Amino acid sequence: MDDMKKDPFAEYIRQAGPGREKLANAWHTAIGLQAVDRLETSEYLQKTARDNIDGKISIAEANKLISDYYAESPKHDKVRTREADLVSARIAAILSEDAFVFSVPQYLAIHAGLFEGIYDHAGKVRNFNISKKEWVLNGESVIYGNADNLMELLAYDIQTEKSYKYPFSNIYDIIPHLASFVSNLWQIHVFAEGNTRITAVFFIKYLRSMGFPAANDIFAENAWYFRNALVRANYTDWNRGIQSTTVYLELFLKNLLAGENNELKNRYLHIHWKDEKGSSEANFHDSSVNPDLGYRNEKQDIEASKQDIDRRKQDIEIPEHFQPKTKRSILALYERFGYDQFFGRTRVMEVLNITASPASALLGKMLSAGVIVSVSGHGKGKYRFTKSG
């Protein structure tokens, strides 16, 4: 899984002269992002991209050439290459311009623009529930947003992010927040297809709109890792000891925004990955684990899990009389929202994969016990966790 075919004209991109970096980076990212759906672009697309980068044709002309190429000769359409080419050209056009509005309509419009003529549902919110078998989860699926609440969830995440006040200390203070934001946005899976590509493009545009130095080659060369990191940020199986984590996304963002050189290998993200010493993938990126300890047996892993739960319990006060299942549910919600984000019944249903009635009952218990408090100004039935102490 780490041997994804590299962008065939990556070396050409690296050698792009002064004044051509923006277009070169836009095409590099656009082509690289097709890897999230295992798509590859054609030689014709790559030649057209070079002509645009070299100033022989405009980005609009490049898009028209690609569109005409497939319209005039259906035989060119091989194994979804048409989709890869058309979407790449459209992404390059979007990334080469500065125009952007951080909003729900913009999110929908970008999807419509990228997939018009490819998917019948381009720009349209899905009206059915989905699941997708993931290699990184050994065939299991992330729990995606319920089709009945997708617009509400999307509007909630966009508005919550708009309300967030970024600290101006250093980049490392905001990376965990950015990882949480993009993982939550992706988890909704607003559309039937193309969710990772639209999320990536929207996220890049958002970062740029705030002045963050988003190095495009990180997305271009690690698109499959980016998708798998989003998957791991949204999958929890308490019975098997698998916890959702944004640590992989944070490694990606540290490379993207802070210029670090973390090794982004997809095998590290697999839920059953072990290194040569037998240590689990969960411990591989945990700086608190001494790499010289080597293999950790099952008993040690159980003790580590208990210690981790105890550490998180210190961050939030949970009444001792609550049943273990209720405590686990509260911890899962705290892991997702922390103290800063507010949430309602719909988000509880999504995070815990439960129906409306038990979600309401859980919120009632938490409210009565003072674990959460009501939040005004964000609509009816919104809460946040009460800070201990």
C-alpha cells in the first residue's frame, strides 16, 4: 500500500522555473489527489498540463482540450481515466485562483464543479446511507453521517469552525484543531462519491485563505495516506481496543504546515500493523512509549489501555455511579468534542452510532450530573462539556 505510483511528471514539476510554481503546484496536487480513488491520469492530460505550465495555453484552454478529447473520441475512456483527467484539470483550475468563500454553498459548488458530467449527483447531497470497506480497517467501515441530517451536520461544522479563534502563538498550537476540523468535515461524507477529493480541495483553499503555507507536494505525494489518516480519525471499536486518533493527520499537517519530514507510510495506519519488534501501530507514534522496550504483550497492552482511560478521566469528571457503558460513551464524546466544541443529539447519534432515544437519554443523564451544560446562541439543544475544577 505504500507503493502507490508517483506522479509521472513530478520531476518536471520540481524543475519548474520562476513564475510557474503556482500552476505547477496546482497540477501536481490535482493529479496526486486522484490516488485517493486509485485513479491515474493519461499521458494526454500530463502533456496538456505541461503546455499550461509553460504558458502555451491558459488553464481554461487546458480544461476545454481535456473535455473535447473525451467528447470527440469515447475510445479514450479507459478504466475511469476520463474521470481522473477531467477532475484533475478542474482541481488545477480551482487551486490556481484565489477566489474562495468559507461556506456551505462553496463546499457544494466545488463538488458540482469538479464532478459535473461525471456523476449525476454532482453537487447534490446524498439521500441514502453508505458504508465503505477500508483496507486500513481490515475491511470494516467508518460510520458516516446519516442521510437525514447531512446539511445540518455540514452547516454545524462550518459554523463551528468560523467561530473558532485561532491563537497566534505558533503553528503547533493549531495543528490538532485543524486535524479535528478536517476529520469531522470528511466524516459527514456529504456526497455519494468524491468526498475525499472535495474535502482536500476545500481544506487547501481554506488554509490558503488564512495565510497558511500549504505546500502542495505533500498532498500530491501523500494523498492515499491523507485519506487513510481521515479514516483512522473516525473509527473506534472499544471492544477491540481501537480508538479514533488524529495523530496521523497531525503528522501529515506537521509536514504540510511546519516543514517537518515525518515518515508517512500507509502500513503504519493499519489497525493490525506491528513494527519489526512486534509493537502495535498505536504505540509506534506514541512519544511516551520507549522504542527500546520492544514487544508489549497482551497484558501490558490492557494495562496501557486502562492507564490511558484513567488519564482521560482526570480531564473530565464522570460520576462513579454511571454504568461502564455510559462512562465509555461519555469518554468517546469527550474525545471528539473536548471542552471547546458544542454538540447536540444528532452529533451524539453520529459519534456513538445510536438512535435518537438513547442519545437523548444519555444527554439527560450528563446534564443532570453536571457533566455538560446548555449552550445558548447556537440553536435549541446544544451542549458542551463542563470543565472540571
